[in-house]
Amino acid sequence: MQWETVIGLEVHVQLNTQTKIFSGSSTQVGAEANSQASLIDLGMPGTLPVLNREAVNKAILFGLAINADINRHSAFERKNYFYPDLPKGYQTTQLEHPIVGAGIVEIELADGRKKNVRIHHAHLEEDAGKSLHEDFHGMSGIDLNRAGTPLIEIVSEPDLSTSEEAVAFARKLHSIVTSIGICDGEMSQGSLRFDVNVSVRLKGEEKLGTRTETKNLNSFKFMERAIALEVERQIDVLEDGGTITQETRLFDADTNTARAMRSKEDANDYRYFPCPDLLPVNVSEAEIEALRDALPELPDTRKARFIEQYSLSSYDADMLAGDLNMANYFEAVVTQANDAKLAANWVTGELAARLNASDLNIQNSPVSATDLGQIIVRLKDDTISSKIAKQVLEACWNGEGSPDQVIEAKGLKQMSDSGELEKIVDQLIADNATQAQAYRDADENKRKKMFGFFVGQAMKATQGKANPQQINALLEKKLTQ
């Protein structure tokens, strides 16, 4: 049977306001458990919420960034359900009248194809607390510091067909919200969390299949794996004659397994009703235009600028422009090194590989943009070779000093003295007279293969410090004499 997949995402974006959406409690991460939960966050009798205007502004900024409809009138409802990390017994959210209406997000896939993903809406709501299951010997602890932190929930239409598209869409949203400064993007800390709705249907069918929702995915890698697992499961069930149950599922990244958590609720199960404690939100045209004027550079605009300003390929520009911190780091390296192409190669190559291997993001890089720029400067002025530059990067990564300090301390300066290099080449040819004669007797094709032997021996004799261009030129000259 030929199946096709239909995917939609619900993305919870934690807004980086200083205080919570309805109280003056701090949103700072890392505080002692339950030290940042006020009586308002807990919904205690006699308390009244007050809307944080900055959360509204940040939601509007997102809507403007995706050219969405901004609703001049929005309102809050109570979503009623019981869970230990929701002591109020309800979540204050938006349902009928969200702050942000329909919009479009364009994604680009690895093969260069572009696709528009429709945004149904984005609404404001408060986050719940957090259940902690470690170190409690069969019990769960509850940390309510996160309760009341402002979120926007971005709801896409079911326009995605593969895990690649879903990840590209999630990455694009991450890029947008960090670029406009409304979220820090730290997925490991829950700043972005993805709920993935997946269904399958036979190719050619118009009716959507029964969907499941895999909740609280906090990495692109986990999302890709969870989607693949769920698609495979649904197809197996259907091909065995079974039916898909509409349910909420949890993905375990450690075991690469998923399990059903509960049957999927509909809106009426939550008994939504208008929040009696909060007035509707009215936004004026002047306020919207002021926020539009304050919009920072968006990822697509930054990519186009990188291509134009730095003559980068579309691929390199996409790699560097998608993440604001990466973009800022790259431009700082360019300022230091005055070479955009080399800066792009080193940032997306050697440095990115080290960051990925250590599971670090660019803002936590042990090598500063200034130091990487200085390595490139020393590479350009022939103080070090490309091979030695990698050694210098490693030493800087390990905290052994600045590039110049490392080069000096380790004696890594490139040998460029033509007289000294000529002596080394002469001795090398004398020590390998048989191979040298074989080289002279060989045809051009064989010479190309044999030449590498002499280059390798020369670099070995100089401990990799010889200037490669000078060594090549000397060997070509001497071997043909």
C-alpha cells in the first residue's frame, strides 16, 4: 500500500519577559524550586491577574514577522483540567479570539525546494508548572516556578508531509522568534517545545486519517525520530487491519520508543469559558505600526544580505543567517579577519563540528569570535598553515591562550625561509634517490600520484610547519632537475 503522511505542529514559545504574564513574579531560569510562584500564579482566592503588556507586544511582533493578521480585539478563556503542576485547576489561554490570526511561514528544504506552511493562529497563554520525577523515590515533585510564564502557542495547518519538512518548519520558527528577540531559543530548558500531530492516509484520499499528538519534544533530532516512529506504527496498525486511536503520546528519546499517555481531548472536554478576571485586549493601529517599525532584521532578509554583502553561497548564507547568535558570531569573525569566505568555512566547518560534538551552541563556544578571526589572520599572512591552524583552534578550545600565545608557546610558526626549505628538500631527494629517479622516469599521470609521497615526507621532516606552497614549488623544481 502507498501511504502519505500529514503533519501539523503546535509550538509553545516561551516569551522572554522579565516577569510572568499575569503577575510580577520573576521568570528567571534556575532559581530554587517554588521560589518564584506568587499567590496570583497559584490562583489563590482574592487574587486578581494583571496582563503583562510586554507579552502582548512580543506576540504581536511574531505575527508581524510572519505577515499574519493581528487581531485588534482578543480575549482570554479558562481551560479547565486537573494536573498536579496546575494548582489553579485551569490554564488561562485564548481560544475563540487569539491575538495572532492566519499567516505564512516559508521553509526551504535540503534540495532547494521551498514550501509555504500556513499558520492557523498563535495565541497567548500561561505555562504550567513542572513535574519532577527524579530523586523522589517513587513520588513526583512539583516545581511551580514556571507556572505563569508567558507563552505563545503557534498552531500550523496540516501542511507538512515529511519529518524533513517538519524539522525545517521548526527550525524556521526557532530562527524567527530568536531573531526578533522574543525568545531565547534554549530548547534544552523548555523555551521551545513541540507537539506533533501525525496521521497517515492512502495516497489519493482527501479525508485526513485519525491523528495522534506526540507532546513536549524539545529538540529537532527528537522530533524527526518521533515522527518516523509514529508514521511506521500507524502504517503497521492499518495494514494489519486495525484502527488508529486518537490519543496523546509521549516519546522517550533514551529508548527511542513512544507510548500512549491518554485519549486525545477535544475543546469541549476542557469546558472553556471566558476568564472573568481579565478584560479583552484591544490593540490600536498606532501600537501595531510602532511594533512593525521596531521589527529587527528577519532571517530571510539576513540571508539575502549575507549573499549580497559577503558573496556567500545560498547554502553558507542559510547556515549562518538562520541562527541570530551564529550570524552575530560570523560577522564578528569577518570584522576581525576581513575575509568572509574563510570566516564562513571555519565557522560552519571546524568550529561547528566541535560545537556539535560537545553539544554546545555558538554562544557557549570556548573559542571567541575574536580568537577565530585571529587564527584566520595568521593563516592568511602565512604565519601558520591550514593544518597548524586546526591545532591552534584545538588549543584555544582547550583554554591554552590566545592564538598568538599558542603559536609562540608551541613553536607552531610556519617555516617560510626559502633557503632552509631548499636544504630540507635537497636532503629529502638525496635520501630518496630511487623514488626521485622513478618520478623523473614516470609519465605525467603517475607523477601526480607519486608527488604526494615527497610532499608528505617534507611535511614530516618539518613537523608540518613548512609552507605548503613553497614546498610544492621547490619539489616540482628539484625533482625535474
